[in-house]
Amino acid sequence: MATEVTYDLVCFHCGQQCEDETQWFHDKPFCCQGCMTVYEILDTNNLCTYYTLDQKPGTTRKQKTDETYGYLDDADAQKKLLTFQSPTFAKVTFFVPAIHCTSCIWLLENLHKLSDGVIHSEVVFGKKSVTIDYNPEKISLAHVADLIASVGYAPKITLAAQHDKKSDNTLATKVAIAGFCFGNVMLFSFPEYLGIDHNDAYLMRLFSKLNLALAIPVLFYSGIDYLTSAFKSFKQKQINIDVPIAAGLIALFARSSYDIITATGPGYLDSFTGLVFFLLIGRWFQSKTYESLSFDRDFTSYFPLAVSKLEKDGWKPTVVHKLKQHDQIRIRNMELVPADSILLDSHAYIDYSFVTGESKPVKVKQAELVYAGGRLIGTPVTLVVEKSTSQSHLTSLWNNDAFKKTEESQYQKVIDRAARKFTWIVLGIAIITATYWYITYPSQMWLVLTSVLMVACPCALALAAPFTLGSMLRVAGRNKLYLKNADIIERMASIDTVVFDKTGTVTHGSEPTILIDGKPNEYTLACIKTLTSFSTHPLSSHVTNFLHQRADITVDKFKELPGKGIEAFIDGRLFKIGSATFTGITEKVSPTASHVFVSIDGQFSCRFSITTAIRKDIGAMIKRLGSRAFALLSGDHDHDKEAMRALFGADVELHFNQSPQEKLEHIKNLQAQGRKVMMIGDGLNDSGALKQSDVGIAISDNQGVFTPACDGILLGEQITSIDKMLRFSRKSSSILRIGFGISFFYNAIALSFAVTGNLTPLVAAIIMPISSISVVGFSTLAVRYAATKTKMN
Amino acid sequence: MGIIIILICISLLIAVLFLGVFYWNMKNGQYDDTYTPSVRMLFEDKPEGEPKDNH
């Protein structure tokens, strides 16, 4: 009776709609076997509080990856991961991307109820990490990882992610000490501000000396980074922004010490400590912003940590970087080949899309070389390592210029250039003023010279960029656009050409409607699934995901013909899967869907009609982009050309049947014409193009999926706000320019005071911090204003 | 006026004390996670063997 209500059923575990595979347990519906298993584990261990703390807390187990953690029992891997290790006690911290709600915290902190060996576990929600204390005698590290994976919290383990960030703490300490000293120096400067009469002159001297004592740690602890950076840039015979800052700091400090020691004045230590304090706050804000938005781009994190290596007593997991020449390794389906190796089996299909952007699997024969970074498609194979990972093909490819974008950011260059000019101008002015004062009033010369040098410190200039771009990054993050770093905002501002991928970008990638014509039997469907799973073409993956039949099948002479289809022999029968002409079928089909035909020995077997829906409101967004929307590069054939033409209008170039390599070339050509290209794709078969473009944005419908080649990740539902984000990013340059203007304005005023010999400590104290604060305040407010103006919230 | 010097010493001492406490807290990791403890303190410890939760 309950057959037609399937659409109203939501999984008790993850809250997703239950479709064809609905499972029932304890009268509760589950969308898949995986979700039900998790519920069973929790239920038997009396942990169902999990479901009462938050609504549908689980994550779906439909696309469960069978990651195994066997390699974690290798002593080397343990050394990398464990923060503490003794025979009966060990401590490990896992990064668990699935942590998202109260229930997650509760379950992960109750792990000891699931296993005896776990002593204690603690979640850090902000970092999505869980620290587990366990007893290695009772449970191995691999089992701990398996345990949390079994309840739906698969840890993400990478070699690269294993370094701690201790430097943040020292920065915070530096800020704290600078702030402490700043406050106290201000306090001791009160008599000076208010003008105590000269009867209490000894008190003023005492206060000045206290100030000097407080300023010493500020210069030699809090401000030491500026001094060393300036020193280093001198060594390289260059001038960076830190040079004038360091010169200003040293001038301020030296001049004040001289005044205080000779008892000729109170010095400018209040402005000196305030300056360091505000500079460090800017730096801290910057690092916080980067930390919360950073994601790992190190290629080592995409390698499997360990592979199965043949040893005397069988296959053993081994850490990748321990592989040596002549080691025998075994690679499973969809695993990356970690090092250049020779194939021992008769043949294998390797997908090099990760390396070259070309997604067509390459057939490798026995005794041929397989390059590192290739992904195995199909049955497991055995390989012999030729070169260890460090010197392998992939490393050199990755270091190739094509995979790098300009590292130095534009604004940093602008600042450095400005600083260089600024320094020379200030030096010139300082010399001229010094000469003038030497002639007219020699006793004042040194005073004026140091004053001029002091106000040259373009601290507001250094603050404007990190504050502006930092708050822009945050706004983008709030709008579900996660950018790699602040440089991307600058590059986004210069974009004049936007290129779209079709599948997964303009259309929904994940949920196509698939209809099947013809009546193949279960075994045939299993054969089709096996064959399509060898191919990475989007249509193939749709068919693979659509079919659920399984059987043991031996495939012979597998061949993939780009743009046509795949063919192979199974049990002596020729299977052809692909386009109508390729399979030799003449049938009129509706032009609105993609069709995949299957023929066996030339006879029609069945047909899959795949319709992918166009995302909502995307047409309006393309209109708003106007002439910037430039091209559509699709890997599919042109069956929906009409629909795309209607969507994009007459002026946009539409290219179909593009291989990943062609997409990359296309972007290159556009760039050769002097265009700044933004590529928007799903990162599956256009990673090369994403990397090549000035800004590569990967569309993700699932926040857990990470595409390595992109500059930013945009949530699928937010694709309609691309135009807004571009408009928003373009505001950055004007905000920066005004910020720089304010900074220069203040410096000009301060300089005019200094040149005329009117720079008293009070004026310096007012001008310097106010200039910094007003620049920071301006950039933060201006970004907020720009955000509301462009309707980003 | 001698009292001022004593007062200054005391005020500096207290300020340094607070700075030290802040440093100690930071070293101890009290600022590492500012969200989870607020959730954790509201979890109830259920006695073992309580009837299963069916809602």
C-alpha cells in the first residue's frame, strides 16, 4: 500500500528524499543501506540521542567512498599523525569535514561508548577536527579511523595537512604586549597631554623613563618582524614597504630615547607603541581572514597516503614517499598512481586528466611506463616503481609554469612600487629640509630631519589593502563563494570575459532524469554498468550511477572513441555504447535530451535518454553579464544547442564536443587576445581550463567535494550571483585607491608639519593612529557599503 | 607625592599580572575553540540502559 508515497519520505538519518532504494528499519525510512547501517550502530549502542539534538543530523551515505585506513598501521604514518604515543596511550587529531551541527559534536564526543579502546574524544567545531585519546593495546589507529568513518564521519587524512600553526600564537602575544605597552604609555603620558606645571618636573622624567622601559619590548619583540624584513630587503638591494616602516619605527624610537635620556623632552613613545599595535592588529586580521578561508592546494594532499606494496609476507600498506625503485605496488580502481611505474599486468586504462586535463583514459600495455598522477580506471593492477615520488613526472609537471599563476599579487606590487618612490621622495624632502634648517637654524636640524623620516612611515598604506581585501573575502565567503586568497579578488576585478562549462554548471550536474527504452535483462545492464564505469565521460557516469546491477564480468578489448562512444567484448559479444551513428542505429529521437545507445553484436539493445535541467534564473544572470558572457564550452554533443542559444542569446559563442584539452586551448587563445578570462566549470573535465583561466571557479553542489585546479569554489545555487560578485570585486580597486588617497593625505599633512618644524609629540600622536584607524574604518565600511549596493549580504 | 610612585608600581604590577594571565590562557589553548564548549555544557549524561528513545 505504501508504494506511491515515496516522494514524501525523508531519510531518518540524513534527511534526504528517499527514492528507489528505500530501506526500513524500526519503522523508520532510510535512503540507502549506508544510512541504515549508521542508525543500527547508534541504536545498538544506545546513542540515539544523536537524532534528538538536531534535525536530520546525518550526512548521506549514498556516495560513500570505500576509503580504507589500513595504511595507518604503518609506523611511519603513525609518527606523522600522532601527537603523543606510548604503549597504552596515544593521541590523534583527525580533520573531519562532515562536522556541521550539535549532534556531530555529541556523537564524536561519545565515541568511548562505541569502543572500549577510545578513552576520550574532543571536537573543535571551528576547525572541524576531533582529537581522540585511545589505548593502542585495545584499538589500532586504523580501527579508530574506521570507527568514526562507520558512523558517517570519515576523516580526511593528508600528509600535507599535518603541520600545526604555532606562529599565530606568537602574533597574538606580540599584539597583546604591544597593546599592553601602548595603554600604559598613554597613561604615563597624561601629565604631558594635560600640561603639569614645572614643579613636578621630576615626575615627568620618571614617567618618560617608564615609557622608555615599556617601549623596549615593543620595538625588540612586537616590531622585530618589520626590522628583520627591512634588513633582508636591504641585503637583496631592494626596498619594500617594510623599509620605510622600519625606518620610521627606528627614527621614532631613537629620537624619543635621545630626548628622554638627555632630558630634553618627553619623546613620542605613545605614538610609537600605538603604531606598532595598530600595524600588528592589521597583520593579525589578515592572517585570521586567510586562515578561515584557506584551503589546501598542495598537490601531495591528493595522493593516497599509502599504497599496497609487495613484501616477503604479502601485500602491506606503505607510505608513498618510502617507495623505492623496483618496489611492487598494487593500485585499485580510481586510485592515483603515486610514482612513475612499469605495468606488470597485460593492460590498464589510465586517466591522466589530473595531469594533462585530458580525460580520455589511455590504454597502457604490459611493460610500458605509467606516469605518476594518472588515475586507474577499471580492474586493479600491479606495477613496479621506476622513480620515487619526489623526482617524478608529476612533480615536475606541477612546477611547470602552466600550472602556476602569477604569485605576487598586484596590490603588493603597487604598494612596493609606491613605497620605493615614496622612500626616495621622503629622503629627498628630508635632505632639502635638513639643508634649509642647517642654514637658518642649525640647532633644530636633527629634530626636523627625524620628524620628516618619522612621518614618512606609510603605515596606513600597509593597512588599506589587507583590510579591504580581507573584508571582501569575508563577504564573498558569506555568499558561498570561497576564494583561495585575496589576489583572486583583484583578478576578478579585471575580468572581461566569462566562459561557461555546460554540464554541471549551466545545467544541474548531479540530478539528471534518465529514462530507459528497451528491455535488456539484468545481466546486460550489469555489463553496461561495468563498461560505462571505465569511462569518465559525464554521460557515462550518469548511466553508471543510474544502474545498480552487478555481476562478475571479464572485459576484452575495451576501446573509447572520443565523441563517439565505447566498445568492448564481453563473452565474445561486441558491446557498443554511444551515439546513434556509432552504434549503427537509425532511430528518430527527441532532440531535447542526450541519448546513449547500446547495441550488442549490431542489434539494438536499449537506449538511455538523459535530460539535465537548466539551473533556475541563469538566463537573467547571463543577460546581466551582458557582453562579458562570452562563450560556452561543452564536452557534450550539440543536441541542446537550440536551448542553449535561447538561453545565451545570439552573441555568445557556443562550442560543443570540446575535449578538456580543447577547452584549455580555447582559454589560452582568449588570453592571447588580451582578454582576462573567468572560467566557470564543475572541475570534472575542465580542470585544465580552470587552471589556465585568470580566475577559475568550480561549481560545487556538494560542499564536501573539492576540485584542485580552481581559484574559488562557488555553491551551485549561487551561480546566479556571479555577475554581482564580479561587480562587487570591481569596487575593490576604487576602495583601495581612496584608501591610499586618505593615507597619502595624512602623510602630506604630517609631512607639512614636520617640514616646518611644528611636529610636536602631540601632533604625531594624533595624526599617526588616526590615519591608520580612519583608513581601516574607511575600507571596512566601504566594503560593507559596496556589498549592500551590489546586493550581497 | 611619594605615594604616586608606589601607586604606579602597584598599577604596573597588576597590569603585568593580567598580561601574564592572558599569555598563560593563550598557551593553555583557551582561545583555540570558542564555540564547542558552549554546546558541550548543555549535553545531558544519560544513565546507561535507559529505554530506547523512540520519537
